[in-house]
Amino acid sequence: MGIRESLNTNPLVGGIVGVLLVVLAGAVLYHFFAPEKSVALTKACYSDDDGQTFYLDDVYKVAPYDHEGKEAVRAVVFTYDNGSKKYIGYLQKYNQEYKQKLDDSVAKANKDGIPLSMLEIFTSRDTAFNGFLIKAPGPGHPWVPMVTGSTEETGKVMNAPSPDGTPREIYIPE
């Protein structure tokens, strides 16, 4: 007896098989076409000891800022060893001109009741290309422009390998 004859003599089995095929097709479509989950960043990593340690604070802090009497800057943290270990890859802060612009924008937004996530200056191309300074953690490393000053030094700071040389990934706080 063939499949068609079996389904004709037992329509319940045919119905169950049909429903299972529709569910399977839906699951496959969902898997391939569902939107990716996005993470709403609310925290970022900062350091107030020249990159020896880091702590989490509000993502909209404008670095450098005062943290318990010390200057705090953004810490760009990476994971390595399959995500089991973390280290500070480099430190980041705004230059004086952009820090002032950001501080003014934040003050105005707070006064007007505008959420800081709506401020384009945090994500603008101009700020990204002209506003950041970076340095390697630890004493004796100079602050260098992040993009417009693209130099060999900038590349060394941003591309420093993990402590054990294994692949690294950017750490995103939850």
C-alpha cells in the first residue's frame, strides 16, 4: 500500500502530517526571517585608575567626568578565552571641544525633558571622526586622536591583542 492509499484510508493521519508540515514550514520561515534581537545599551564601562580596573555606569556619561574625586574615562573592554576573561583594551574620552558640546547638549536635554538617547550628537559622524581621544591603559601612554589622527600609534592602541593572544570580542554590558 502506497502513501496516498494509506492517507485515503486513514484521513486523521493525513491531517496530522499536514499540520506538522505547516508548523515545520512556519518554524523554518521564522528562523530565517525573524528580526535579530537588539540590545538596548544602558551601561558602559569606565575606569578612574588609568585602566587598571573598570566599573559600569550610565552609558550617557560624558568622559572625562568626576567619579569619587578622580577623573573617569570610558574603558573599551574586550573578552577573550571564549568569553571567560575580560581586559581593558584601551581608554577613550572626548576632547575638550566635544566634551563641552556634549555637556551643553546633555544639560539642555535634561532641562527640556528630552531623553538622552534622542541626542544625535552622541552618535553623529562628526563626533565619531573628530571628538575622541584614546590611549592604552597604564601610565606613560599618551592620548591620541582616535580617527582624524589615524596614525600607527592609533592602530596600535585600538588593535592591541588579548593578554594571551587568543581572539578577542568587544564586551557589551547587560
